[in-house]
Amino acid sequence: MSIHSKRHSYIGTSKVAGHVRTQLSGKRLSATFVRLLHLLVVLALISVLATAQTSQTTGSQSLKEMSIEELMDVQVTSVSRRPEKLSETASAIQVITSEDIRRSGATTIVEALRLASNLQVAQVDSGSWAVSARGFNNTTANKLLVLIDGRTVYTPLYAGVFWDVQDTLLEDVDRIEVISGPGATLWGANAVNGVISITTKRAQATQGFLLETGGGTQPKDFLNLRYGNHIGSNAHYRVYGKVFERQPTNFTNGRDAQNNWTLAQSGFRLDWDKSRANKFTLQGDLYDGNKNQLNSSDTDIKGGNVLARWSLVLSEESDLSLQFYYDRTHRDIPRAFAEDLSTYDIDFQHRFSIGKRNELIWGLGYRLIQDRIQNSASLAFLPADVTRRAYSGFLQDEITLLKERLSLTVGTKVEHNDYTGTEFQPSVRTAWKIDQRQTVWGAISRAARTPSRIDREAFIPASPPFLLAGGPNFQSEILTAYELGYRVRPQERVSFAVSSFFDDYDSLRSLEQVNPPRPLPVIIGNGLKGKSWGAEVTGDYLITKWWRVHGGFTEMRINITPTETSTDRTRGSGESHDPNRHLLLRSSVEPLRTVQIDSTFRFVSKIANQQVPSYAELDARLAWQPKPSLEFSLVGQNLLHNRHAEFGTPLNRQDISRSVYGKVVWRFLKH
């Protein structure tokens, strides 16, 4: 029996089996959220009454105003923890802009991630997704680090992300930076196969009133509200609220999975610029929802967070920042477990130059988690309540050589955790700027996936005799990665990038027999090793001033084998569910200034060890903007088939159906 099947039965239950039949009237939503949404409506009406005129802005950028050079020169921060041009980064990175998200018709963050062809994104059911980079995809994928405005969204249960509660108002997202490949030198443990960094807009860019509403077959209906204003001349704020309901999916035999899903979320952001060099941000979110479960009570999900960040520019070559956040989550899955998790995190970093050739960045971090579990008879985490601490520090030096055409970046992160002690995660990267339009880069990195609670503390059932038990000596999974990439802009309207990689994994998670030939209990160990290799290709072509196309293709292979002393014979079949290749093609057409036509085609090859067949699908969006403050759009998703499967074993697989929804966006911006 694989650990993956066990995790699907219990840990994965929170995503696969339990969703909502909550009424949008707020019958099951907490009174707190209803009051928050009512408050936002009042604020919106006040803003409309107080604003006699509307601003003449579209809220979007015309294709006619875009260029390939601008796309290549977009500023990114996740590669070096400082602003740098996309075209000059020594990393396999793709950027999903706010305009990309708007034109895609995505309604959640995880839907927007489909726009990055260096990610494997598969929908499991109405509210459950499997997301990874460079393999090892799973509903509980544990080798991808995800940040929202610098806040790590992470569960210590399985070292991954509960995607059903990671959301915000998509109109407020500035960009999503997606790095495929290790980022552990700067971001730490679990940034093994990639980093997703989601950055929202500053409050100054979201002033006035915004209303979005619509519905259809999927999502059934939704309402998003936002209001922004200023306090004096140096401080700006916004508040938002959103609520949606999603329809259930069906099993492959046509049976209703009864996994409706409803979620309400509200939040705020305040940006105070004391001066051009001295800035402060305070922001937070609250969410509350329910997810129906087949033949069981609803899963209850709720939580909130608050983040404060101070940044100070000392000079053109020097700046520092200090960030603190608190995150609280509650998840109650009947017949499995209930969890209350509190996370406290503080992070400091300082960038400065030594001479003209060395730019250094260093930082310190501390994280405290308090995890409280209510166990069930079928699953237990022992001990149930834990407090864990992690300390970290990093140093990176970027050295400029050969008249600023060649750079060498060396650094390491040192991190101490309560499970395995101290982990070192170094990297060496180099970039050669051949000319203004061509860059070659390469990297060698080491990254660690530190143990989670399921690795050491999970037991099935909750009392002896156990079928599955956490390994008390489980160690970190280790990756040594080799990368080589090339970017070029051969013409003014064309850009192209290719990234190749070879990854060598050691101490991968395995299922070991303690007393062979006795099959039980199965103990979680580190008895697997693996290799993966492949290439990622992306390109942009501005065919005319009103037609842009984007393409991405990934080819990948993974081979997992047991070590000589391991008794595991699964060959990693429970850890990695990945297609060998996938293709993405996007087209954005603007035949008239008021009309936009967007389409996204994707092809995904079969997932062999789940027997999921290959599929091709098409999403499309038609938008009409009769005036700058008003937009109507019609979105169709999965248009090529009535329904298709993307993930899951034959016994629990669910189909994703064709869907159509309409949306209205109304903006009132203060002068």
C-alpha cells in the first residue's frame, strides 16, 4: 500500500472529498464575514455617491501599447530578492502579468497558474488541484515553495500548500513570478523544484470602487467588491470582499461527487510612504468556507493573516527591509482530523555593494509554528500538539566581471529545524550577456525538503497495530540540480527562451518493511533515489500591433529507483504523477479598441502511473468595453470536450466539465 493512497484517504480528504452546499445568503458563512461584506457594500455606495464622475481609465493595457522589449524588461524580484530585468536573470523564470490574468478569464489564483508552462497544474475536482514544477506532482506536492506578498503559504502536515484557501482578488494581483528549479539559497527549505511568488498591487494603484459579478455553469456565481482611498497625501488603503460558489464535479461513471464549495474572503492593505526611501505596508485577509463531503459532514475551513513590512532605501546601492506576519488556519475534516495552526514569521534582509563589482545581500529569519491536531480513530499525528522552530540565515554575492557582461553569483542558506538540525543549501550561478539581446546562464544548486509531520508523526490507524507509521529517523530529501539556459530577442517582435535541467535526488521518501517478510507495519523511510531531466521552451511573438501569441513547451522524464538496502518496491509511484510533456499556446487579439478576443490551448500527455489519458483543451474569452469604466466578458473553459479527467487513480478519479460563465466589471475611480 503506497503512502500516496493513504494520504489521499486522510490528508488529501481536505481537498478531494469535502466541499460546500452553502447558500450565498450567508446561511453557513460566519456572521463576521456577512458583516464584512455588508460593510464593503456600504463603502462602495458611499464612494459612488461621492464620485460624480468616473475616471477615463480602462484598468488594462492595450496590446497596441505593448512591446516584446517591455515584456523582457519587466522587473522581477524572486530570483535575487532584489529588482532585476527578466531578460538578465540567471534562472528559468516565467512571469504572469496582471493583464495575462485578466485576459485568461481565471477566477482563482490556482487557475491563473495554468498560464505558466513551466508548471504542472492539474484539476482534481471542484476545489482540489495538484501543482508542481519539474515533476513530483501530487495533491500533497511538497517540493514547491509558494509566497503571497512575501508570506509563505505552507502546511507542516505535508510540507505543501492547501490550494483551496490560497486566494485574493485577482484584479489586485500585479504579477506572479514562477521559477522552475531550486530557489533554496534565498528562500530556504522546500524551494526544491520551484518557487511561486505572487505580488499584489500597491494600494495607490487600486483607488476608487470596483465591482465584479457574474456566474454560469462554473463558477455558479461570484461577487467581488473593492474600495480604495487615501489618507493625506502619503498613505493609501484598500478593502475588499469576495464570495463564490462552485458546482460539484462527477466521478468518471457519472455519479455526483457532491463536492460543492463556497468561500468568502475579505481583506485590506495600507501603504504609507513616509518618504520616497522610507515605506511601510500593513495588510491582512480573513476567509471562511465550507466544502461538502460525500456521505459525511461538511469540511470547515477558515483562517486569517496579517503582515507588516518596512523598507528603507539607504542609497542606490543599499537598502534593507524587515517583515513580520502571523497566519492562523483552521481545517476540520470529519472522520479524519481537525487542525488549528498558528505561524509566526520574521524576516530581515540587507543589500549593499562593496566596490563596483560586488553586490551582497544577506538576511536572517525565524519561524515558530504551533500545530494542534484533533485525531480520529482512523488517523493520528503523535504527538497531537507540537511547537516547532526554524532559524535561518543566508548570504549571496553577485560579482560583475568582463565589463558588466559576465556575472557570477555565489551564496548559501543555512537553516536549522527541529527534525534534522542544520541544513546547508548553496548555489553557484553565472550569466553571460552576449549582447543587448542575448543571455546565456547556468547554475548548480543544492536544495533540501525537510521532514513534515506526515513523515515522522503520522499513524494509521490511531492505535496499534499500525498499518502505516511515520519514520522516527526520517531525514531531509536532497536535490543536486544542474541547469543551463538561453534567452534571445532576435527581432523587435520576437522573444525566445530555453532552459534545460538535470536533477539528482537522494533520500527520497519510501515505504519500508520493518521486519521482512512481514508486510506490516509499513514505516516511512528515505530508501528511494531518483533522476529527472528535460527542457522548457517559451516564446512570444507580437504578430501585429493588435495580435500577440505566446507559446510554451515542456519535455521531462523522471526515473525513481530504490537504494540497495531499501525494501520499497513502489519505485516512487505514490510520489510522482507527471506527464512527460505539455504544450501551451495563448493568443490575444484586439481587433477594435473596445473588443478583446483571447484563447488558450493546452495539451497534456498521459500520466502513466495513474492511467490518466492525454487530453487537449481550449479556453476562450470575448470581452467588450463600451466605455472605460465598464466591461462585459464571456468565458468558456474546457471547450473541446464535454468532460475530461486530469488527475487521480481510477477508483477516485473525477471529471472536469466544460463550463461557461459571464462577468461584468464596473469601475469608479476618484479624481
